[in-house]
Amino acid sequence: MTPLLLQFIAEARELLDKGSQGILRLEQNPGDAATIHEVFRALHTLKGSCGLFDPEFAPMTRLAHAGEDLLDGVRNGKLDFSRALTDHLLAAIDRLQGWVNDMEVAEHLPADAAEVSAALVAVLRQQGQETPLPEVAPPPVAASADAWWRELPPEVLARVADRLAAPDAVAVLVDYTPDPNCFFFGEDPLHLVSQVPGLLALSLAGGLPWPLAPDTDPFQCALRFLLASSAPRAEVAARFGYVENQVRLAEVTRGDLVPAAPPRDPALMAVCFDAVLAEQRAILRLPCDATGWGERGRAVGETVARLLRHRHPEQGTTWQTLCARAEREHTLEPLRAFLHALAAPVPVAEERAAPPVETKGSAPPTEHAPARVLKVDQARIDHLLALAGELVVAKNALPYLAQAAEREFGSRPLARRILDNHGVINRLVEELQATVMQVRMLPVGTVFQRFPRLVRDTSRKLDKQVRLEMAGEETEADKNVIELLAEPLIHLVRNSLDHGLETPAARQAAGKPGEGVIRLAASQESDRVVITIQDDGKGIDPGVIRRKAAEKGLLEPAAVAALSDHEAIQLIFAPGFSTAEQVSDLSGRGVGMDAVKSAVAAMGGSVILESVAGQGTTVRLELPMTMAVNRVMLVEQNGVHYGIPLEQVVETVRISRGEVHPMGDGEAVVLRDKVLPLLHLARLLQLDHPPEARGEMAVLVVRPSGMAELALVVESLDKGLDVVLKPLDGILAGIPGYGGAALLGNGKVLLVLNLKELLHAHSL
Amino acid sequence: MTMPRVLLADSSALARRYAGEALVQAGFIVSEAYNGMEAWEKLMAEGADLLVAEVDLAKLDGLRLLRQLRRDEAWQRLPVLLVAVAPGSHEQELARQWGVALYRQKPIPRDELVALALLLTGAAP
């Protein structure tokens, strides 16, 4: 009897037992859906197993199928689980069990099986609706040969085959079951086996059934060795000369072990190829973001790569290139286009004739866009940008050189010529830098494109009607800015959806159209990108914010009262304000506005929120177009130069000592009808205070991001300068107050201040 | 010459044998697992070039096994052939979400299974 048939018998018995028990339970409790399903599954699985032995087992298959159909009817509520039904099903199961028993004895079904089956099927069909048995017959199981080794576990045979190099190489297979008492005859099976010449593979199998632990006799050998050797049969046989009767030998070739792979049916391969390809195309139709890429993008990449090895090996490189691009950009679009083109198979002859047009790194052949687009690794662009930045710094050395020419060598004409040259190089370098930066620019639309879906899904979930309007998608910003922008934007749009916009009923009650509007717009203002998120929801009530701020102890009640409405609303960005959940609905904003603010500030941008209660809220993000080059104002203090980010400098003025007024603990100055606190940079940096200047003082009016304007006294003012800011690292990284360092043209290192941190550290 | 490895995860020993014999005859190295946890452990221990798994596995069903594989960067590329006694459209959707190679009705006839294994392990010339 073949192992497959043995297995079938054991499994069929189990399934039939499960089935009959389930039917009996159903008789007690006819509505039990779980049991109906269980019986259905048992018969269904049995049907599948019988199918493996078709056509010989066809009578069983048909009977199991009829029973399954009946149960399906019960499951769908088309049939009642009647007494008669129980009887018929049990009769069918009894018959199936009888056949399994017959099979165990005779290895085949009785001659009348087909008739009996047809009769029983007819009875079962009367109970329910007839469905024809699908005529899918899996191929018959390969007949097993009589050679003993064919019963060895397939994995052992596979391993032996794996070790045989040539198809006609011969291996001697040995099945050695030592006598249980072999140790008493002075035999050492392990030693014997280890002495076999040319050992290819060795497998240890339990020869005898293991007795229960208390009955185990440790002096009995209960092992069976299966091994293969590349040595000649006679030599192997000689090794086992003393235990001849415990050994079976057989000579096999690799060809015996691995029958020449059945000739592959090209039609079948094509069907399978198309099936897998269709599945992959379906997968690519799913929306994809960064997680989706990990969940399925790589799998699709690998699966299709393997398929291509079979049918289009020449396309492999193109596919890999597309995958790499898709992985970088988290988009499945190029893969989709490629598979779409594969969908229409090109006749082989034509395919050969057409010279390969695509080259590595170019767009896939299916895209009809002009092939003027060059795909470059982002690291190279970044390197180019860094070099352009260094060039900016290097060029800044020329004015120093001109100064030296004049002062040290007394040649004013030379100094002038150096400066002329500086002008030319300056222009070229700026152009170079702008061009490289342009390469890194991406349209804001790449971030916006996810919002229609987000708004649609979220508004549906919240039962709100929302229209999303977008404008200015073509506005460009640096790739790094775009990438960092996504998260704060999602947060802000979600807030508008969750807390800003009201339900249609509430809107109509307030005299507004039921459909709310969220407007996302991007535009460029000088070297800043401005993004606004506007909704026409319920807005924010500054009174509520004031009350909450006071309750939460963020500000003194008097200070709260002194705030303008606009200032009060900005409190929503204060850390700890919007983290309380009960606030969110009252304020019309959600949690985590401080997170948005710090994310934007980290990019060198700012956030302003404006709101009119009842009319809506507008959040305005101002971001630098690029984060690569910073413009700083140079100031000098105690003989050292410091840089101050130019976007925070409002103006530079000179004031006389007499214009300074004492105010509270500190000093203040009136400039353009505004009272500004006056601070000394030397004190902020904890430097020795230089002697009070008698006459005028150099003052910078600055507005650190997110703070009010103030006046800063410095020793002297210098010029503005483009620098490539490098973040401080190592032990310097932890020092607050510094935004980074830059290399100056004269070789000195410039520390660039982070005023906000500096002021914060000072006020503590 | 090392042949590609296929891991068969199926709760039915008969189904494993049926598929396993065909694959071994075609020259694949085949390992078997009888539930999802065992499949996961065998993958970790032995690796595989293709996983053929039944959806209805005990302990860790085929879909969850697939999801777990996709969450581990080391297994995100492994082609997975999922089979189900009664394929459902919801399960089909989930299987696609996690990058199944093919989701099909079980059993797959032997010659078709061999053809699929040849394609999905990249062993087909």
C-alpha cells in the first residue's frame, strides 16, 4: 500500500468521525451554525482528498460532494435540518466509512461502488437542490515502484539527489536497522556507520516504536540509519559484512531519485504565469503609501522579477531599476505601467526583432514621455549641493584677499581687480547654487495628493459633508521641506475635519450650507513657501481659550486678560494647552498643535493661526523654500563674530545711550512708536560686559521665531552672508543657544545663534 | 547544484504529502509545517524560496502568517502562494494587501503546482 493511500485512510476516518458526530449534535440543536460549518468543512475536505485519487475514487468524491451541497443548503437557510435529512446524511457517511474500510483491506473500492454511490447521491439530491460536480480531476498519483528505497522519506531522497553531481552518478543507499540487542554482541552501529566510505547523506530514523518512558531499556538499540554513499556497492556491502541481515542496499542514480522533470507544458506555464501576473496587477491597483510599500511593494518586486526570468529575462534589469525608483519614491506607478505593458504579450518573433530601446536608468519603454529626463541618485545631488555650498564659502575669501592686497601690499588696483573677479565668481556661484537647488525642488502637489482620499474617508467616518479645494499645487519647495511637511499638514487637516467643521445639522442651524469646505493652498512669497489650511467651521472662541489658559495655570489671569484676541488664540500652540481632550472640542482644535509648531519651527518656518468664532479657522505655514543655505547677519561681540539668522532680523539701528529707559528689572527702548525690551548680547552669552559705549549703540531689532520683537545690543554690526550651516555635533550638540556652525572665507568658524533658545536659557 | 527550497504549510498531512511528492520529484527541496507557528519557525530556521500555505492553519492562520512576514523586512520579498478550501473575496483582498503571489482554491493540481513553484522560485528557465 502506498504511503499516500495510508495517509488518506487515516485522514478520511478522522473526517468522517467528525462529520457523524457533528450531525448527531445538529439533531439536538439544529440551528448551530458553527457545527453546520464544521460538518460541511469535513465533507468538503474529504471530497478534496478523494479528488487526489480520481478517477478511481470518483464514487466517493460524488457522494461527499452531494452531502456537502446539502449542508451548504442548510447553512444558507435554504433547507431545514430535518429528521429525514439527518438519516440520509448519516447513511452517506456510513457508506463512506465502509468504503474506507474496504480500501484498507483490498486497496480498492468494491465493484458496485459506482452504483451504490449513484443511488445515494440521488437520494441526497432529492433533499436539496442539485448542483453538478465540477469536472476537475487532478492527475492520478504516480504509481509507486516496488524498489524498497522508494518508500524512504522524500526529503532524504532529495538530499541524496542534491549531493550527486551528475545525473548518471551512482549512489548506494543503505537502510541499516541494527539488532535491538546489538550492543550485547559487541557491535557499535554508530562507529560502523561513520566508517562507511564516501558518505553522502545520513539520516537517523526511529527504527522501532519508542516504548513509554518507564519501559525504556537503555541497552536496546532503537535506531534506524538511512545513508547514502558514493563508494562502489561492493565496498559498502563489505563494511556491513557482519550485519548483512540487518541491512538493505540499493543502487540508484540521480536520474532515479529525481525523475527527469516531466516535460513542462508550455501552455500550463503560460496559464500560471498569467494568473500570478494578474494577481500582481491587482495588488498594484491598491493605494500605496510608505507602509504599503513594505507590506506589498517589495513582494511584488520579487515575484515579478522571478516571473520575468522565465519569460522576459531581458527585462529583468529594467524591472530592478523601476523597483529601486518605486522604493525611493514610495510609488507603485512605474511598476503598474510596466506590468500594464506586459499584459499585452508581444509575439516572440516581433519581440526579438525589435532592438532594445531602453537603457539602464532610463524611463521604462512603456512611458511615452520624451526621454529627456535623467534619473540620478539623490545622494549625488546632495553632494553637488554641498560642493556648491562650499564654493559659496570659498568665494567669500576673495574680499579678505582684496583687503590684504590693499593693506599689506599697498596695491589698491590689485585689490580692485580681485573684487571685480569676486563679482563675477559670485554671480556664477549663485547661479550654480540656484540651479542645483532647482533640481531638488518638488511641487507641493506631491504632498497634497493624499488629501482628497483622507478628507473623503475621514468625513464619511465622521458623518460630515466636506468639500476639499486645493490650489497652488505646482508651487515648488526643496525635497527635504516637502518630506517634512506631510506630517504637520495631515495633522492640521485632520483637526479641521475632526474639530473645526460641524455636522451638517449644526451647520444648517448656524445658517451655513451643510457642506463644509477645507481649502488647502500653496504659494510662493519671495523665498518662502506659504501654505494655508482654511476651514469654514465653527472657529475658535478666544474667550474659551483665555479661560482654559488661566485654569490650566499657563498664564496669570491678569496676563490672560491683557492678551489680544489674536494673541489668545495663539496660546493653542503652547505646550500642554491642547493636550487635554476636553479642550479639543471646545476650542475647535485637536491635540498636538504644539507638535505641529515645533515641527514647522525645526524646518525654519513659522505657524500663525487666525480664527473667527463661528466663521472658521485659517492656519498659515510659512516655510523656507530650501534648507540648504542660510543667510545670516554677522555681528561682533567681544572681538568674536556671531551669525544671526537673517530671517529673524527686522532691522538694524543705532541708538544713543539716552534713548534707553529703565523698565522693571531691565531696559527698554522706543522704536517706531513701539516699546521693545532691550537686551545685551554680551549678557545673553555670559561674556564679560565690555565698557559701556559712550556714544551710540549698535542695535538689532530681532523677532525670534514665535516670539515678540526685541532689541539686541551688540558691539558692532557687520554684513549679511550666505553660509552653509552645519549642525553642531559631539559634545557641542547639547549646548543650547547655537543653531550651528559655518566656515567663513577667512578660515574661521562662525557660530550661528539660535536666539529663541538663547533667550529661553537666559530667562530661566 | 542546490535546488530551491519550498516550505509547505498545511494542516492536512495528506495535502502536504500530495504536494510534497510532486515538488520533490520536480527537484525541489521540500520542508513541511502543520501549523502557522511551525511554518514561521521553520522559515526562521531553514529559510525558503517559496512558501505554499493554507489559509486555515492552526495557531497562526495563513493570512496572519503572511502579514507577519511582510512586517519583517527579511521576509518582505518571499513569494507566498496561499491556498484555501473555500476562497473568499475578503480574504483575497487581505492577501493582496500583504503582497501574496497568488491566492487560489485548494488543492492545486500537481502539475500546476510544480509550474507555479518553478515560476515563483525563479527556477524556470
